Amino acid sequence: MDGLGELFKAISIYQAQYDQVNTLWNYFSVVSLAVIGFVMKSDKALNSIKEPLAIVVSYVVFCMGNHVALVKGQEQLYLLGEIVVRRAQQADLGDLGSTVGLTIKDYLPIEPGMISLTHYTFIFAISAGLLVISRIRVKSKDNVK
């Protein structure tokens, strides 16, 4: 029973770390949506390309800090996931998903490198999209004048 107690402790710690990483993703999502919404709906952000550029630079600065915290959190989550897997194997629970062709190792979280690449891709796509759309809107606004 001691092995099971350790397993439940490890799962509890893992879940707390999972919640923290999820919170960082939520911050990123909320700030990203706010920036997109502001640039898309604000006429003040379209007087020239300088305003959207300043917004995107500020957004990227936020994302840099968020990225470091997110990847570090995911690294910790991955390590805790490995501990949970070891504890489950020690408690002889290694075949929990065997009825559907999974092993306990299949439940490990996404590797930190993949999270990093995904996060960078989102940051680049959002930043580039905002700048392109802003440039098009500024140009069309200038053509109307």
C-alpha cells in the first residue's frame, strides 16, 4: 500500500504542476486575443504602421517571459510525469491502458521541445498576421483619403 500512497502523492504534485502550466497557456491566450481584438477593432491603432508595430513589439516582450515560464513549467511537468510513470510501474499499475493498446508511458505529457516550437509558432503567426493585416488596413485607409 505504501507504493500506492507514493503514487497518489506523485499524481497530486503532477496535477498541481499541470494546473500551473495550464494557467500560463491561459495567460498567453487571453493576452493574444486581447492584442488581436485591439488591433483589429481600434481605429487609433491604424493611423500608421507605427502603432501596430509598437503593440506587436510589446506583445512579443510579454511572450518572451511567458515562453520561458511555460517551457520551464513543461520541463518540470515532464519530469513529474516520469516520476508518476515509475511509481505506477512500481505499484504494478503499468498496464492501465492495455485494453486500448496504451501503456502507462503513453500518458506522459508533451515534450518541452514540442511545446516550445508550438508556442514560437503561435507567437510568430499572431505577430506576422497582425502586422500584415495592419499594413493592409493602413494602406487602404490612406487610399481612401
